[in-house]
Amino acid sequence: MGYNEDMAETDAPSLQPGESRSNDSGERRGCSAGGRLVQLRRRVAEPGFVVVADAEPRPEVPTEVITTEWAVANAAFDRLMKEY
């Protein structure tokens, strides 16, 4: 999860549960309600976005969402921030 220069891994420990930050391009990094790192970033190899949570996957809530839609990516980020 850590190739984003504007949002270094060192930012993650400073985030409180439920808090998120975004960079100039709209990519987001947050600390979920349960203290897990959640990140929304632009894909490099193909158009679109990926949202990931640093957590054990659960059948009802995926830890990764890949989409070409900005609104879907933001909704997934918000959902993972609450669920994990």
C-alpha cells in the first residue's frame, strides 16, 4: 500500500480512528474505526481506482475494491472506514 509519495506510510500512525486525509489529487488515506489503514489511490497500470484495507478479509466485506468510477471508490473507502 505504500507507493504514494504525497501520503507517506509515516502519516498512518498519526491518524486517529475514523480520521482520513486526502492529497491534491484526491487520493485518500485513513484510519478505520477499528484502527486499520484504509487507502484510496489511482491505479497506475490501468485507468481507475483501488481501495484497500490493511485487515483480514471477511466474507461480507472485501478488503480490496477496484473500479473505474470515482463515486464507487469513495463509497468503498467510506464503507471500509466504518466496517474495519
